[in-house]
Amino acid sequence: MTGPRLSIIPARAATDRSLKPRDLQVLCVLGRHTNDLGWCRRSQVKMADEMGCARSTVFEAVERLVKAGYLEKHEQEEVSGRDSAHWYRVILDPVHPNLALVRNADEPTDSAAEIPCRPAGTPAGISAPPAGPEPAPPAGPGPAPINDTSLTTPLNAEKERGREDDQKAVERWVKKTHPGWPSYISDSVPKAVSAAFALTAAERETAADRMAEYVASAKVGGRTVICTFAVYLAEKRWEKLPPKVEVAGRADDYAPPFGPVWMGWVIAAVIGGPENAGGATQAERWPKLDALYRLAHRGTGYRFSERWHGLKGLMVAVPVGTPQWIEWRDHFARQGWPWLPDPGRVAYFPAGGPAGLAEFEHAVRGNHDAGGREAAE
């Protein structure tokens, strides 16, 4: 048999109905590696691989064990500031329910049979064993660990609840953003969540905003295989892109080709159907749309009214060549809608893909301002 033979955990955990099966499993995994003082240092990613589950599952189990008083956790950071494997201490004894009931060992007793106070679990006449040979855990960059769980657990409860909420928010962000990445189908979602969790909210916003630019620049550079979404986030690869150039013009109504406002008008136009259904050519059936496409060929944008700018929050970037891009192109073909001119790198479409067009159409109809007007050059 290879590996540890025993796992040292508090017996009360085996019958604690408030624990989930995965919580008990995580506690047993940690109990396999603790030293004589109950400490060990383990990576949540490696524990997840060991148990065959997602890293987020291990994270949630650890948070519940800390709150229930079975585990003490001390976070560690690398010199770079990124998270490292944390220190854990399996808590074998619960917090005393009423310290006032503990007898003062220095006071005399009426019973002659009273034996002197000695460490719990040490037989009479035998001295307590010496301290274990292993040193205390090394000091990290933060304050020294506090081993009294009656102090650490209540004080950290609010912080741990906040981390749990942050974890859920990050998972929602990944679920929304990750599908736009070219290797989404084969990517590891737990690794993407772990990488995203290490970023600040502002960094995640920037990563999503410049994601399409990075994919396009990688293709321009001749790459046939693009890194995973987790690597893109962990290495902050958007920082290697050149500074973002804003389109000059009147910010109140100008919109560049294939951007969220421009594409919002295009999607609304094709949903509404051809302006002249009896026309013999595309230009005759869709004269306004054809004129907009011809302007886009020259790289010229358009000026739209406030109505269309108000809808840009419903649009998301879709890089050329991704599964989402192909899905939109096929949908245009099935509906007989004029497909876009070559956008170069990316174009915006309503969030949710073709299946979400009903919601977008409802928003368009609810926004009853006037339509666009031609750009002033």
C-alpha cells in the first residue's frame, strides 16, 4: 500500500449531519497529511485532482469546515502577491461550551481521591510525551497564525462569507465570458474559475473587454492554436496588447462599424425584414442596410440617435471564427438576411446568441426613439 495509512480527524465529524459528504472527504484528505501539531499545507487544486472534483467544490467544502469549527485556514501569498497553497490545521477538540464550568486546578478540593490535573489522555503516573519533532509552520508575509479557534473562527466568519460570495460572482462571470473564447469546448472550467478568482474585479472587466482583440491579434500573428482561457487570465495577456485607441468623433452619437451600436442597428434592421420585399437585388430589398455596409467597406462609421446607443449594453463581442461567430453566420443564412462585410477581427451581437433574439427584439420595440441619421463628414 502506498501513501498514508491513517487520517486523523475529529470523531464528531463522522456523525455531524450539518456536514456534506464532500466536506467529510476534504477533512479526511487533510487529516492524512497533518503533522504532530495538526498542521499541513495543501493545494486546493491538487486536492480536487485527488478527489476527482472541481476546485470550486473543494473551496466551498473548506469554507464550510472552517465555519463549523473543524478546520483552521491561514492564507499564504507568493512574493508576486498571488495566492499560494494555504496552511490548514485540523481541529480535534471543539470550543468549550462554557468555560465558567472549568475547575480551578490550584484550589483545594474536599475529595481525598482527587488526582492532580494532567493533560487529557495521559495515563496516571506517566508524563506527557514531548513535543513533536516537526517545527511550527514557517512565518508567511502576513501576521503570525492564531491557533485559538475560539478567537479565529468568529472573527473570520464575515470575511469567509465575503469570500464565498466572491467565488460565486467569479463563477457567474466565467460562465458569461468563457463561451467567447476559441478553445471554450476543450477548456477546463475549474482552472478558468481559479485564474479569474486571482484577479481583481477591474482586471476581469478589462480581460473581457480586450478578449476579442487578443484573439484577433493572435490570429494575425499566424498562430493556429490559441492558449486556454485560464492561461489568458493567469498571465494577463491582454496587457501585451497595444493601448486601446478610441475612435475620434462625437461621442454622443458616432458609432464605428461592427461595434455594439452599429451592430445593434443592423440586427434590428434584419429582424424587421426587407424594406422592399419585391426588389430583385439585395441593394433593392435592403437599401438602407446596403448603404451602411458600403460605408463599412470604407471603414466609415455612422451617427445614430440615442435610441441605439441605449441598446449597446445588450451586445457582446464575438471574435471572427469562434463557434459563436459561425452560429450567427449560419443563422443569417437560414433567415435569408444579408451577411456582414469582413469586419476584420470582431463584431458585436446580442448576448445569448440567436436564441436570445426575442429578448433583444423586445428591447428594441420598447425603445421608441427615432432611428439613425447619416454621419456628417
